[in-house]
Amino acid sequence: MDNSAHIPAAVLKKFLLGFPGNRLSHELIEMLGSGLAGVTIFRRNFKNPDELLRLSYEIRDAAEGAVLIGIDQEGGTKFALPEPFTQWPSAAELGELDDAGAVEAVARGIARELLAVGCNLVFAPMLDLHLHRGSPVTTDRSFGSDPERVGELGAAFTRGLAAEGILGCAKHFPGHGDAAADPHLDLPIFEGTLERLRGMELLPFAEVIKAGVPTVMTAHILLPWIDPVRPATLSRRVVENLLRQELNFKRVVFADDLGMGAIAKQFPAGAAAVECFRAGCDIAMLCHDWSLVTPALVATVRAYEKGEFRAAAWKASAARIEKLFGGRGKAPARRTGLDVIGCAEHRGLARELRARIIRKRERPGIAAEKPA
């Protein structure tokens, strides 16, 4: 008998899952019908926009109520959707341009195309500072190394998404900073002090929180000066003390994929799930290894039934999740047609921005040109 068959809705609402193939399994359909927070979609799950739209409606049909359908679409090449979706400049290129209005316009275009295929959550903007040359996390994906500029551009991206009715997610808190390891493979270590974080890495998150970002995703990184034992995702000192109390973030916190090497090499899936909730995360993600799902769910149920989670904290987390779901029901708040994907307006904007970036590289030191 499947151990996940009778997981209570109170626990299912704490998970966002990835899945293999381009169809929903019977098990995933049951979970969605029983209250699963939602799913995250990857390129492996669809071949074209029509398939992605069909899949999003299959997810909505399976869900009893509101459901999150998340996807990575940062622009650039590494975490972006392929043609026919508009091929937007990367965050690094937009950081070179240093034009908040342009960033907001790109975010609005991204949102319109995602709404067309039924997604309501995008895992962006990325606010990690590009401080370590050759970083596997921040190269091409970061707005830059200046925390004030990254914060300004991240806030603009957040506003653009919100203007079109899609949820954004600021990541990866508290920032990968100067770390060199790839958390998909190993645990990065950041040797900076709390004072250093406050003066650098935390500043973009503070700015985007002021802009109303609805969700934040944690970083799988060890910060020995703050918590020498637990990575940020599993650390109450990071999630509860820094993010919730110091930065006053009152909305939903996602734990990045617990199957990544940075976590999975040290913590079994069940222990990682329980510890991320104890730390203050609201929703745990398991994206690439379905075999980890049942152990994580079962361990969370056991901890929940034994009263290992603080009742007040669990209740507050449930309220945050329900608030996030407000208006996110069976269909997107604003459906756009598939013809918006790669439309002339979006492609024209992408071409214009790339031309401006090239002109700025040729004339370094000049102020960013504004679009006509």
C-alpha cells in the first residue's frame, strides 16, 4: 500500500512537487485532489506551449481548490523557456543596462506568456550577488554585484510580474554571495559575518520585500558565522530570525528543492522536510527525484502527529499559504491567448534591449539610454 495515500491535507499543503514525464501519475492526481500546494514544471514535462497549457489544465482539474503551478523563467539561457517563448536578455545583461523600467517591461512580458500557458508562479527574480568570478549559481543569472542596483532591478521585476497578475519568488535567501560550490551538487559555504550579510547580501531582499514580493526561496548554503551546523534552508537562525524577524517578511517561504546535493548528501528527505518546517519554511519543494516524496511526506506526518511542530507556528504558516492562494483558483486571474507567446511586441522589446546593451558596451561609462 502506498504510504502517501492517506496524507492529511494539512501536510500536503506544505509541498510543491516536480514530476517525471508529460502526464500526471495517478498518485500525483490523488495528492492534488487531497490538497497538495501545487507542482513545479520543467522542460522535461512538455514539448511546446500547447502541451504546457494542456498540462496546466490537467493540474487544475485534479486539484480540489486553488493550486500553484510554478516554473523557472529568468530570461537568458540557463533557466529560461525555449522557443517559441520570447528569448529575453539575461539578468546579467539587464544589470549591465541598469534600467529599472526595462526590467519591469521584461517581467510583464514574461508574466503574460506564462499566464497564456496556465502558470501562476515564476521562480524569479534571482537576487544573489555576483561576487565570485565563475560562480555556477550567479554567472549570467545575477543582476550584478552592487546590492543597491540588484535590489532596485529585483523590485522592478517584482512589480512587473504583479502588474500582470502572476506570483514572483525572490531567491535564494540569504544569497550565495562569495560561495563557489554548486548547491545542485554540494553544500556551498559562505564565510561572511552577519555584519557582512547586512551590508551586502540582505539589501536586495529587503528592497524586494518592500516592493511586495509574495514569496521567497531559501538558499542551500552553510553560513558558519550564523549557524555552523545547519544550511540556511534548515536553519531557524536564518529563516525565522533573519528573514521573518529582521527583514519583517510575513509571506510564504519556499524551501528550495530538498533533493539537491547540498541537502540530500547530508540529510535524508524526511529529516530535511521536517527540519525546514521547524526552521520557518512554509512549503518544501521536491523537484527531480520522485522516490524522495513519500519519505518526506511520511516523516512530516509523523512529526505533525507527535506535536513536534509548534502549534502557533504551524497555524500561522497555514494562514500564509491560504492567503497566497487567494484568487489563484481553477484558472489564471487573467488568461492571455497562446498568440502572446513570442509575439512581435515581445520579440521587438527583446531585440531593442539587446541593441541598447551592445551600444552601452561600446560606449562604457555612459548613462543607460531610455527607450523611445
